Amino acid sequence: MHKTLRVKRATETEGVELATYLLKGVAYSWFELWEDSREEGSPPTRWSEFADAFLDHFLPAKTGVARATEFENVKQGSRSVWEYHMEFARLSKYAIHMLPTIEARVRRFVQGLNPLTINKASTTALNSDMNYGKMVAFYQVTENCKLKNKMERG
């Protein structure tokens, strides 16, 4: 849903309207009850308020806490940079509080990389105008170069 809202450039309130239009069955029944429980004359529901209420209702707290803990411990390990990025992205939505800025997201991503993946160029990258997407691409190229060099040597 976040991707759809971004592509449509929906406002916070339009996002709620679009999302609730797509709800069916129990989820739509929940929304109607939730919306009715809001104070009369309240401002339109914003996306963050809706998403928080939805997740609080449908995602057990234990699951969210477990995923946040997984995120805290996620490391590249034996995965490729792309596989690590996919796991990082999947778990990061449960730990948004740990990633208040793009810089925090980049720093957290780099902390989980293997020492073999990180090289001197990473210091330069961290001190430049680097966003998360560029960082993933940078480390994928770095990883590919190291693999190529390793194969050429032996």
C-alpha cells in the first residue's frame, strides 16, 4: 500500500481513503467500527494514524516485537548484499522508531554488512550525499568486484 500511495502521490488523507476502499470482510468491518469510535468533528484520519491502528488491531504485539528484535540483529552473514537488503527492508518496517532519518537507515544497513564487503570506499560513501538506495547499489558493486577479483586470482 505504501508503494501505491507513493506512486499516486496521495496525501495522508487520500491514502486512508484509498486503503479503506480496498478493505474487505473483517478488515472493512473493523474500519467502520474504528471510524465510528472517533470523536465527532475530528479532523480527517491521516495515514500514519490509520496504519498504526490497523497494525495494532491485526498484528499481534508479540509478532511486532519479535520482528523488531530480528531487525536489531540482522546481519549480512553468508547472504549476498541484495539478499541482505531484502531482509533488512522486510524487517525494518517493524523498527521504524530505530530509523528516524535516512542517515540512520544507511548507518544501520552498513553496520550489518560483512567486513569483507566493506572497504575504504565505504567511508567516503558514508560522508557523501548517499541515500539508502545508492548505498545498496554501492555495496552490490563492491561485492561483485570482490567476487570477480577472487575468481581471477584463483
